[in-house]
Amino acid sequence: MNVEEAVSRLTQMPEGTVLVAKPPLTWGAEAMFVELTVDYRVPQPVKDAGYEYLMGRDDIANLIDFLKKKRVSSRSAAEFVIHYAMNDSAPAWIDDIPGA
């Protein structure tokens, strides 16, 4: 699964999981859902496989709710989530996307 597919499958993402992906972080980066350890870390075997924390389920859900007001593709939604995860802010290009 890649980031685009993972973001599109948010409703199937189990509660309490987070999205991790392998750099470079783009819509096509390999991704998966994992549960954090008891001390809220990405499990070491997942990190050893090259995955990095991207974002938690609730945070992605909030971003997807925002994107419902816009006309964006699943690929753009994935790039939006990645940008937000890396910069803690929405990308400037989202303002150029017309509303739904």
C-alpha cells in the first residue's frame, strides 16, 4: 500500500493506529498502519524496515474533513497530508483549489 491508498482507506484504519511511510515521502511512498508502543513510539522493527511516523488516524481524519470542501484527487489529498505532517501547516497551493 502507498500513502495515497492509505489516506483513501482511512475508514478502514484501525482505531489507535498511525500511518508510517518510507522516505522519500510522496503520494507513492510505501506505507502501512501500525500501533505505537506503550511509550508512544513507532515499533523498532518498523523503524528498522525504513518506515517513519507520518500522522495519527484522528489527525488524518481532521485533514480529510477539511478537504471535503475542496475538489482534490486522492493523490492531492495524500500530498496534502504529507505536507501537513512535515510542516505542521497546510500547503499554500490548497488555497488555489476551488471548493466542492
